[in-house]
Amino acid sequence: MQYVPFGSLGFDVSRLGFGCMRLPTAKDGDKTVIDRPRAIALLRRGIDGGITYVDTAYPYHGGESEIVTGLALKNGYREKVTLTTKLPVWAVKEEKDMNRLLDEQLKKLDVPYVDFYLLHALDKERIEKLKAFHYKDFCTQAIQDGRIKHAGFSFHDDKQTFLDFLHDWDQWGLAQIQFNYLDDQEQATVEGLREAGRCGVPIVVMEPLRGGALANPPANVRKMMEENPTKRSAVEWAFAYVADFPEVATILSGMSTEDQLEDNLSIFHRLTVNGMSEEDRQFAVQLKEAYLSRMPVKCTGCEYCQPCPQDVHIPDIFSAYNNAKMFDQPDRFANRYQELQSKNWDASRCVQCGACESACPQHLPIIDWLQRIDQERV
Ligand code: SF4
Ligand code: SF4
């Protein structure tokens, strides 16, 4: 396992971090019932295996994750790790809620402080709320009174929003972003990651396997991997791509089983910063292209076609359809489409007014695609 300096904060961190959002559960289909003995053993085995970064959050496992993480970190394990949890910004209704929630979380974790407290899952709207509630004062006070060591944020919006918020404060301890070889131009993007590095803000990566999808590639991608001279599993290619970036301090994996943990530990014993050859980097680009070649609708998600007068959520429909085709996951599409139908956002509401097609910079035949998707439903 490689350990790298956590920016300029004065300590090192393991490249593999333990994400506590997919702990083993005791009841199938019920995420809120964690199999506590197994989860605690799994987390401790990870730490014994070299992991020094543990990440949880208020909503994980319906609020149970913080409690079980705290239990796992007893018996001397807390001292071995950097511990992160996150402010549920959506639950903040007034300024004083930030203090109340942090206190509640420390109680659930049963610790006097956390090393990092992140403002969770930020987008434009949540950022505006945090600014109105003077988030810098709250974070500074929590650092001064010892409840947190450093503040950071986790992020899900576009690049400009990321850059603006990154530059909004010069005290960030870290920024957590979604990043993998398929999404390197999505959300914060590789450019945002590089800028964080220039600002001295270490990056923590979430979704390195894109919710597990990159671990199970479709046949054309699998064949490319089998034929490539450098042999890596699908999981290792995905981790290797992210671990290559020197701006990335640690990479989160939400491990649910002992096999996943051991496989990850073994992979991370081989991965290093700048560990990819030029041929490897080129191959990662080819893997991305192979996935994108399976994307039927060349929608970039720019949202210029929104809002539709009939409230058809065009980018969401195209994104769900493309993902289903890229990853061979028709069931996932069916579920997502049902959700869109339940909100009256689905393609059947289109009255063919043509407003979206005039606005689309990609000149996509949106109406035809909507009809086809609605009929096909994959
Ligand atoms: S053509 Fe259909 S989807 Fe496009 S704006 Fe009109 S109603 Fe909405
Ligand atoms: S305008 Fe075109 S490319 Fe942009 S989200 Fe709508 S359909 Fe996609």
C-alpha cells in the first residue's frame, strides 16, 4: 500500500480509503440493518491491512453507518485512522442546525472530534444555502473548539461550480469528487482536479468504479482487456487510472464483502502515483471510447433543452437510456423510467412542439429518440 502526504496537513494517508456506505447488511434489501459483527470485522481487517482513511456520512445506511463505524473504531482503531463524516446540508433549515447536526454525529460516532467534516453532496443550490448560513464561520468555530480538525466538501455539480467553490475559501482541507476514467470530463472534471492540486487542496475520489459498473464491463470492453498486453482486472484498471494522479490523496471504495476487501488490498499493493505507463494511459482512453461507442444518444447533458413546456426531463431520460446500453443494465433503466413516469417527467408527455430540438447544440433528433425510448423502454 502506498501512503502519500495529505496535502500540506502534515500526515500521510493510504491510497485506498474505506467508504462506509455499503457495509454488509443482515437483511436482504434493507440497507438500514447492518450486520454489525461482520461490518466491524471487515472494517478492522481493512485497517489491519493498511487502510488509514475511513469515510462515513449522516445518511449512509439510514443513519446507522456512523454508529457502526464508531463501534468498529473502538479498541484502539480510532487512533490508526483519519476519520471523516459529512454535514447533511439538505437537513440544515437554519444556521444553528449545523452545530446541532455536528454534535449529533459526534455522539453517534462516540468520538470527541473528527479529522475531516465535509459539507455533503454540494450543488449550486446547497452552496447558496451554506453561504447564506455563513459556513466559513461555522467551520472555523468547529475547528477552534476542537470538534473537527479540518473542513472540506463533497461535490456533485459542474466544473465551474466546483472551481468557484474551491476558490471561495482558502482553508479547505480536502475536496471529494466523483472521478473515474469514464467521468473525467463530468462534474469537477480532470481540470477541476488539477486546479485543486495547484491550490494545495488534496482530492479524495468517490465512485472510482462508477457505482460498481466499471467492475462488470460489457463484452467489447472485456475483450479489449483480455487482448491488451498489460493484464489487469476491470477493477484494477479503474483504480489504476485514478491512482495515477498525484493530486489524488485517497480513493474511496465502499466494500461489502471480505473478498472485495482482500481484492482491493491486493490491487492497492501494486498501485502508485504516476504508476501508469504512457501505453496504459492510452489504453484507458480507448476503454472510455469503447464504452462511449455503446452510447446511442450523443447527448452531452448540457440541459439547453430544458425546461420543456411539458416537463419532459430529456437529459435524465437520455442519460438513463445511455447508461443502460453502455453497461448492459436494462433493469436499471426500467426502474429509472418508472420513477420518471411517476413524476410525469417521462417521454410519453412530449407533444412534439420542437422547442428542444431548436435549442440543442448537438442537433439531436430529440423527438424521434424520445418516441423510440418510450416504445422500447430497453
Ligand atoms: S418537442 Fe417534446 S420534449 Fe421537446 S420541448 Fe416540445 S414537448 Fe418537450
Ligand atoms: S440540449 Fe441536446 S445535448 Fe443538451 S441535454 Fe438537451 S438533448 Fe442533450
